[in-house]
Amino acid sequence: MALSKNEVEYIIAKHLESNPKTQIAAIRNVVEDKLREQGVIGKQSIGNQYYTKTWEERISNKDALLINEVFYDFLYGRIITPGIDSLNNDFPWVHVSDPEKLKKYL
């Protein structure tokens, strides 16, 4: 696991602080972007002057499930709630419903 639960909570909380109306995919993407910055996922290469092997490293199952775990912790903790308006009032859309609780993770 490349990131700890506390790190994932912080990354998601920072995203929600600046994007209080968002969707689930954007939350996942912001954590994946951090993993990409760290070189954990994305284009990987090994080799020498004669041979290079390149591949695309995907997010691990553990990291993907950790993102879901934190998402649902925020949902069940009533930090976020489904929907952003009357036309998009269900998943995948979510909004910050309790900014004070969100501050705990910043």
C-alpha cells in the first residue's frame, strides 16, 4: 500500500475543501494523481543501454479499496452526502454537508 489511510483522508479532504460539490470519480482521481506523482502508478520503465521494458502500472487493489473505505467513512460520518442539486441529487454526485467535520481531516 503506497499511501496510509491518514494520507488518503487528507488528500480527499483537501479536494473536498476546494471542491465541495464533486463526483466520486474526481475523488478517486485526485488520490490516483498523488500516486502518479510519487511514481507508484503510471508509466514505468526498467532497462539498460541495450534493452528497455516499459509498462503502465495501475493502482493496486489495496489502494483502490482504501479510497472506497475512506469515501464511505466520510459518507457514513455525514461529512459528505449524495447529490449536488435538484437535477443531480444522487450518486455519483456528492457534496460536503458538514464543513466542520471535514476540518478534522485537514
